[in-house]
Amino acid sequence: MAGEPGLAELGAQAAARRTTYGQDALIVCDRLVRIYTADGIEVQALQGLDLLVDDGELTAIVGASGSGKSTLVNILAGLDKPTAGSARVAGCDLAALGDRQRLAYRRSTVGFIWQETSRNLLPYLTARQNVMMPMLLARRGRRDRRRSAAELLDALSVGHCADRKPGEMSGGEQQRAAIATALANRPRLLLADEPTGELDSATAADVFGALQAANAELGVTVLLVTHDPGVSGQVRRVISIRDGRTSTETLRHDAADEHGNVAQHAVEYAVLDRAGRLQLPRELTEPLGMRGRVRLEAEPDHIGVWPDGPAGDGAASDGDGGQLA
Ligand SMILES: Nc1ncnc2c1ncn2[C@@H]1O[C@H](COP(=O)(O)OP(=O)(O)OP(=O)(O)O)[C@@H](O)[C@H]1O
Ligand SMILES: [Mg+2]
């Protein structure tokens, strides 16, 4: 048919996509590796993690304790460097930044919110002074600083706390003032590592609402780590990390039923990495006795995965959590 791309053209398009991996994305992690060495023992916190996040997205990262979530966020925040692979945010190659560029990156391109409320704000400064501090470091004029700080505190519904020090504010108010401070220099990316971890569920919902508002109204891309199902259940894209790699993604979208009632619909996807690796969830592989070696069968519209021989038989070696390489 006229206009249909031929095989050669499809191949060329696929090749072009490969060479421009993540070209338009705000966050591009390409086979990111972080190995910590403590007391002579190596811990592979990130084991070749691939991740693309577009400008303007609000994404949640979930995963078991120790799976590498904070390690990833610390690298994206410019607080830590990868051992291998690359991480790029808004065109900055985070492994290659010099000290001065790293400082500028942390001051202007990203904002960061810690779980511990007390870590986000300077205790001897008021909320207004906290928000103005990063602006001062970016050498912005006093009038601009005062006006912007007032606007940000109002936007995050903590205008009434402008003249209070953190000790005179509730946990939720402190986190909202912390978001205002992180947004002070209008960063492209806001990172939050369990920002609601210390809060009760009502306050957590409030703080999450503030992050949603920052994303929707100020257009900042938000990446947050959370253990809170009440939070991740409301995020359109939830990325799950397992053993230092992205393993599954849940995407939510609105779907109308036959009566026109709109409800949220969630679909879980496995992530196929750039090397063609796929992590099969243990819940699926274990009942079928899939270990070590599986058989693949190409079907016209899907790929079948079969255990190698009768259940439990034929395992060439111990698998590593359902990983297909
Ligand atoms: N500074 C460090 N030195 C040595 N090992 C570390 C260091 N930081 C983290 N690790 C190890 O790296 C792995 C990943 O840690 P990370 O803090 O990224 O996990 P996490 O997913 O954030 O967990 P949690 O949900 O408990 O916060 C863990 O095994 C951890 O023990
Ligand atoms: Mg963590």
C-alpha cells in the first residue's frame, strides 16, 4: 500500500531510534551502574539501570528497601556520581560535570526534598528566608527574591508561615515550605526521596497535592520515591526498581465504560531494556518452575515463554530472580 513503510525503512527508523536514545527526554539514564565499596565489600546498588522521563511528567519510583531508589535519586540530584553508564538531565552529563558546573546544576536545574523534614530547611531562618536563600546564592536581586518567595509560599499554601521558623510549623507545612525552597530557582526537575515518609496519611496527601500542583501549575517535572500506596496509587506512571534495575511500570489512564462512566484503569508492564533483557516476575515464573533456562516461541503478535522441560527439570543454573538475558 502506498505510504506504508517497507521493511528497510522500518529498520532504518529503528536504527535511528537506537542512536538517539532519549534524545527528547529530560532524564536519560543509560545502563547506569553504582557500586559502593564498604569494608572491602562491593554493593551493586544500580546494575545497568535504563530510565527515560519526559519533560513535564510526574513519576513515582517504588521498590523494596535496598533496591537502589535513593542511589538513583542522589545521582540525579548531582549529590553522587555513577560508577559506570551515563545519567543526563536537561542535557547535563552528570558523570562529566566539574565541581563548579555541579554546583550550578544543583542550584538551578534540580530541586531536592528529603524525607526528614528537619533536613530540608535551615532551622534558624524563617520560611521566607529559607526560600530566598537559594535565590541569594544565584545572585538574584532583593526585590525579586522577596516577590518570588511570597509567590512560591502562597502557591504552596504556606503563605501564613512566611515569618515562622521550621520549629514553629507542622511537619506538612515544613514539607510544603521545603518544596517552595526547592523550587526557588525554578528548576526543571524536582526530586523527592520519600517526601511524605514521616507524615500521617492526611498530611501526606496534602504534601503530595502540593507536588501535583507544582507539576501542573509550574510545569516542573517531578520524580518522587515513595512507599506510600496512597501516593503511588494516584500517579499516572509508577516505575518499580528491583535489584538496581527498572523492572516493571504501571501506567494509569482514564477509561470510560459502556455507560460513559470514567474510571482509572491501571496496566502493569514489564520493562524491556536496551539490551533486550526482561525481568519476569517471580509470581509468574515460580509456579511454572521456570529457572535458568526458558524456551521462547515467536507468535505473530506475541512471544510465548515456556519452561525448559517438565516443571523444575532442566534448570541449567540457578536463575537470578527471573531475569532473561
Ligand atoms: N554509602 C553507601 N555505602 C555502601 N552501601 C550503600 C551506601 N548507600 C547505599 N548502599 C547500599 O546500596 C543498596 C541500595 O541502597 P539505596 O539506599 O539506594 O536503597 P533504597 O531503595 O533507597 O532503600 P530504602 O527503601 O530502604 O530507602 C543497598 O544495598 C544499600 O545498603
Ligand atoms: Mg532510600
